[in-house]
Amino acid sequence: MSFPRTTRGALAWKGAVLALALVAVILSQPESASAHANLADADPAPNSVLDTAPSRITIWFTEPLEPSFSSIEVLDSEGSRVDNDDSEVDTSNLTVMYVTLEDDLPNGTYTVAWRSLSTVDGHTIRGTFFYSIGEPLSAQPPDLSSEPVLQSPAEPLMRWAVLLGGLSVLGVLMLWLVVLRPPLASISNTEDLLARVRDRTDKIAIAGIVVALLGSAGHLLVQASSVHEVSLIETLGEPIRFVITETEWGRGWLQRTSLLIGALGPIWALLRLRRVPSTRRDTILWISAFLVTALAMATLSATSHGAATPGIELAATVTDYIHLLAAAFWVGGLFGLALILPVVFSYSPEGNVRQVILAVLPRFSLVAGLSVVALTVTGLYSAWAQVTVLPALVVPYGQALLIKTALVGVLLVFGATNLLWLIPAIRADRKAASLLRRTVTAEAIVGVLVILAAAYLTSLEPARQVASRQGIGLPQSLTFQDTAEGATIDIEIEPGRLGPNAVTVMLADRRGDPIANASGVDIRLSYLDADLGEGVLPTGRAGEGEFLANDVPINIAGAYQLEVTVRRPDTFDARTAFRFEVASAGRGSSSTIFPSADTGRLLFGIELAVLGFTFLAVGIPLGGWYSRRGLAVMTPGLVAFMIGAAVIFTAQFGESATSAERNPFAPNPESLALGERVYTEACASCHGVQGGGDGPAAAGLDPPPANLIVHVPLHPDRVLFEFISEGISGTAMVGLADRYTDEEIWHVINYIKTLE
């Protein structure tokens, strides 16, 4: 069965129209706030009102900065500069930039204008915020929706060319080495076809490298134009030289370009030495070209969003690179297959074409299937890291991600159709083989669109940062609930951000009725990232079973612990505690929403373990360790699984509680119960049931046991841990480290803090 030429032309025409339509849709997205090395925090905070003039402005950014192209200016209400023109990036922390101010600035509103160039992705952006001295703000906060979506409309197209070329090279070389050459070499009377396919493979690889180099050159022009704020023509000369030699982005570009040029060498040698056959030499050259190109594409991952994700930079970068390789094997392999199949069909349409196709397709289906699993797992991880909260999908990054996902879904439909219907049809009917050429061409066109969507996606600021700045997906308050001593304790902290907060405690009994006889509620708020002391916050009765603490100060971003003690005359006090994170406040911060580093490490381990298990499971029916194909699949699977298991173990158990400066466990009812058990077993005989140092074994001890009610509040958590685990020299206090775990000792510390 075959299609007429008009159908083929219509298919190509529709594909071209679809590609152009997607380009138009992507490049015409409505503008909204989007950038990369954006404001994470500032001192003074945006839109703050100060009593006295600050001596300098300090800004923390979401990515490291290039000092030569990053600066801060401070203007008064007349537009005059009031800084000392000494803006500087902190050499010990490239995410921090500051500028000093003139002395004795008068009251009024001041504008802070900053410019940043990221060392990770090379994007240059500008931003402003206001603060005032001695009076209310007299200016409106900047309209964040006015910032452009893209640094340059041409940037996604340049990235597209680099990705398209690089992935095509990796895909076609994999296709030749793994999918095409082995079966073609084993089928008789295919020597001429083998030579033709080899020649087409080398030419596709050269074309891919040239496309990637052209895209890379264009990207350099766009980057120099954006950094120096000049036209593309004006970048020729010093602007380009400066970007290449003086910026991290430029050095990465130079590495990538040099590697791509280096990959041309082995392919060119293959073409020149074609008349002197040598399978071993040719294989070495093909593998060399593949590895050098793979290194070139690794530089893209090194400057990806993953490389700038706080706390999980390595995991997110490795994930991005695995995603890139999987895309090369599947989508890049489709490009190669679409361009090589015409050679197969023109070779012998009446001969053993079907035999060749039936030998090749199962191999490609195996590679594509494993690539789909890798793309799915790594794609989910990257989406979590860069989107983090579902409401953030409404921003341009999220929209591009959804478009890309939909296009990948179309590819999966094509793949499933080929695997479940077309291959069996080819086995049953020789003429059905002609359908394959059309379906693979259609798949390749969709693959081009997938790469375009990916190029646009990587040109945008991560969704979580835009959502942070626009307040998308952020809760209006923090809420917690626990049950202790028969009382249900509900806590609300409003707004749950830096500045004054209201803490409401609502009490209910087992039936859900308000507890009306509570004599009082004590609230203790402590900052966990440093020992700043802690005190009891005053609360007042706000209703039946409800207590309120107003103007609770939360002045520093970081981790906090809120301890609640409910006092009732007819039963034991109810105690619980909650821990929460407070990020930088104010519209304009890009770091309010961020992925958890602990969760990120755990998910990375799970990702590798899932990939490893999948490869091991697929390798068994291929012959396992006793066949070449099985060994090729199972070896990387075993490595990935072992590394993943190690990462999971480290994420769960690797960080010893002994190293903590403060108690890693909140004093909730579970912790207090565990601590009470250990205290009763090991401590009460000397220190007494209530901790007063009057236990039955205390008599005759010299010095006598400490009164814990008096001494425990005098020492920080870390010192208490050392006392209990190691003992105290010169006293009867022996260490408990050989009897109890670190976790149990921390629970004891929580318990003895409740003694009174």
C-alpha cells in the first residue's frame, strides 16, 4: 500500500504549517514578569518604611551574578542618585550585591534600581523596588507584568538550533551503532545497503553539527546584544570578545563550540577514509564523535535551570542531562530514522526491505521505550523543581511545559501505533511497510516541535520564581492542627510572612466543642537557624476556646518552631509544637516558593532507582548478563540503581542527628511521650520524677544531681545533648550514648524542658 504524491505533499505542508503556527503561538505569548537572576531578598525590604536612614542597600539574588554587568543605583524622589557609586558583588557569595549610601539622607521615598547578569544562564534583567524613611511610601510598587517574557525573541530559535543539531547528532550515531548496523550486518546481501546507510548517517551527523554551530553562533550574538544593550551588528568586535572571555556564560559557550567543532573531526575522517575499510577504526571514530558531542551538550545542562536550583543543584543538573540524552535517543533517533528510511526503500523495494525493517524496528522500539521511561521520570523531577506548586502552571513557563507535554503525548500515540499495530501489519503484509515511512516522518515533525517547545521553555524564568513574585499559589496564612491530652489544638498564623503576625489558638474537646475552661495558653516562638533566645508571647482570650496573640514579630527569614501549652485546671497541661519556614516577604521576591532540598535529594535517589530497576528488568529477557544486548542494558541499570539506593539511604539516614546545633525534633506529643519513657528509665532515679534532683538514688551522691528545672533553661540544645550522651566529668552523670540512640536523647531533651 502506498500514498500518492499529493498526499505526501499535503503531509509535509501540514507539518510545516503546524511548525510555523507553534512558533507564532510561542513567540506571541502575552508578556508578563519573567527573568532569571532575580531578587530573592533585600535589606531594607521592598516597600518597607524605616525610622532611620540605612547605610547601604543589600540585595540577594536567585542565581550568582557576573560582577562586570551587575549594579545597584539608588535614587531620591527627584531622580538624583544618593548612592556612592560603589556597587559591588560579594566575592565570597556571588548571589549578593550591595551599594553604600550617602550619609544623613532626608525623609522621603527612595527607588532602588538594579541590574543583574546571571553566571548560570547568562540572562540580563533589570528591576526596581521602593523604600521610605520617616514617612509613608509616596510611590507605587513597580508593575511586574511589564517585564518581558524573553530576553530576546530570537533566543528560543537559537537554542532550538543548538538542541536540534546536537540531539540529531547523538540520535543518528546511536541509531547507527545500536539499531541499524548490527541487524544489517547479519542479513545477507545487504552490503551495498549498509554502505549507503553508513554514508547517510555520517552526512546527517555533519549537518547536525553545522546546525548546532550556527545556532551557537547566533546565540552568542543575541547574548552580546542583550548584555551590552546594542544591536546585533554592533556586537561584532569588543562586545563579543568581552562576553566570551570575561563571563561564565561566554566560557561555557566557548567550551561547547570547541567540542562541537572537535566532533566534526571523527566524522570527517570517516568520510575521507571510506575507501579504506576498517570496522574497528570506524567504530572508534563513531564512538568518539558521539562522546565529544555528548560532552558539548552537557554544557547546556551546566547552564540550565537545574544548575541554579538552590540546594539540589547537582541532582537537578544530572537530571537535566539524563533528560537531554533520553530525548536524543528517542527524538534524535526519529530524525535519523526519517532520513535513513528513504535509503532503505530505494535500495530494494521488491526485495528484503520488510526483513530489514522487521529487524530494525524492535531494536528502535526498545531504545525508544527506555528513553520514554527516562524522559518521564526526569521530566517529573524537573517539573517539580521548577514549578513546585500547581498554580504556578499559569505563568509562561508552565504554559510552555504543558505544550511540550502535549506534544510528547502525540509522539507517544505515534509510537504506540507503530508498536501495537504497524509492526504486526508489516509482518502480515509486505505492502504495509510503506506506511512506516509516513508515520516516522510525521513523528519527526512532531519531534521538531517538541524541541522548539523545550528551547522556549529553557529561555524562560522558572515558574516557581514568577509565581513567588506575583503571589501565585502562596497561602494567605499558616495553619496547623494536633491533639494532646484530649484537646484538639488548631493554630493559625496570619499572614505567615516576615513582619508582624497574628497567632490564633483554637481549642476543642473530643466532641468538637470549644474548651471554655482553659485558664491560659502559652506560646513560645523560637528561630531555629540561630540561637536568638525565646520567650513566652502574651495571649488574650478572643472567644470561647479561642486565644489570640497580636503583633507577633517574625523578622528573619528561615525556620521557626512554635510551642503551645494549654493550661486547664481539671487535667494535665496539653503541649504540642509545630515547625515552619518563613521566606522573604514582599511582592517582588522570587524565592518565596522553592523546592525542599531534603525532598529533592530523596526524589533524585528514587528517580535513579526507578531508572535502574527499569533497565535491569528490561535486560533480563534480553539475555541478562550472558548476552551482549542484556549486558549493555543491565550494566547502566545496575549502576543507576546502586547510586539511587545510596542517595535514598543518605537522604533518609545519612545526616546524623548528633551534628544538629538545635533539636531536630519538634516537642509534639509523640516526642514528649518518647522522651518521658527514656527519662523514666534512665534519669528519674537520680533527678526525680519532676526533675528537682531529688530521686531515690540521689542520696549520697557528691555532687548531688542537678535540679533540671533550674539548669536546663541555662544551656542550649547542643550542650544538653553532649551532657546526656557523653556524661559530665566529676559527677555521677554517665553518658547514655551506649544505651540510647541520638533521636531518643533529643526526645529526652524535649521532655526535660517541660519539667516545672
